[in-house]
Amino acid sequence: MAEILYTYQDQVYVNLTNKCDCNCKFCIRTHHDTVGDAQTLWHKADPTLEEVKAAIDAYDFTGKSELVYCGYGEPTCALDVLTASAKYAKETYGLKIRVNTNGLGNLYHQRDIVPELAEVADVVSISLNAPTKESYMEITRPQFENAFEGMLAFAQECGKQIPKVKMTVVDVLTPEEIEASRKLAESVGVELRVRKYV
């Protein structure tokens, strides 16, 4: 059975779903079956809310203050389990909640999900991946034609409702692309973080 909670670089992650509405060229799941201390992150079936709560209860959070929703899928594809389990983790264990997302949740659900995320998320980290629509579509290979615009609109809305919002790119981009990404993030009112390629 796949791990629901796993640890990577001293942070605790929730592997909520294997569903994803992108097929990113660089996605780690195309190269490895696992990350951190997990044996496997491939679910036979996505975990239920009860299973996620049980995994949270079984974990020793001593010295940990944050729970990060990020696994081998897009966590907002399992939105109901995400919000309910995050609320449980906050109320029961006092954990801060970070959601790492591709920012396409509104397109996937065909409605504005930001208010629901805002009820539980302290931090939202959105994968920008590239500073132009053309390069974004080529790298990310999303299901939606208007994914780039949808992701930017989602980021802007998150910035209005959630305490800390950042967009991320990986350090394989050129300095010029990183600077263009920074300006793009700032144009929708959020900061940019440059991540190391894993």
C-alpha cells in the first residue's frame, strides 16, 4: 500500500491522490516510484478521508509545525479530502497547512475553489514552471487549453485570500527566464521562489 504521509528533507507531506491534470516533462513520478522515506507513492486507489485522518493520527509530529499537501498527484483533484483532512490536522494538532499545487484547481472543478482552500491553507505554492504561455504549455502539457491564464488567475485570487502565496520555478531555467517569471508573479501580486531541481 502506498504511503499517505511521508517525510522528505525533514518536512511531512500528504500523498493524497495520484490524479493529475498535467503531464509535466520534468515530473519526478516519471523517473521514481518514491520520494523521501516512502516505500511507494503509487496508490491502488486514492485514500479516503478516514484513511488520511488515521495516517495523521498515527504520525508523530514532535518538532513539526507544518503539513504539506504534495504527493504523486495534484492535491486539489481530491479537494474534499484535502480540505476536510487539513481542517482536522489544524484543529487536532495545531499544524500549519501548505498546499503545493499546479494552480489549475478552478479549471478542474469548473468553479472557484479558492475560498475553500482559504479556510484551511496558511501557504499556497503554485508551480509556474515557465514565464510564457508557449513554454508553459510545452513543459507542463496540461489538459486545459487556457491552463496558463487559469493558473495566473488562480494565483491572483489566492493572493487576495490566503496569508502566504508564492509561485515557483525550478533552477534549470535561464537567469532571463527566472527574471521574467519573477515579474510575472509580481504582476499577479505574489512572490516567486526558485526551487532546486530534485
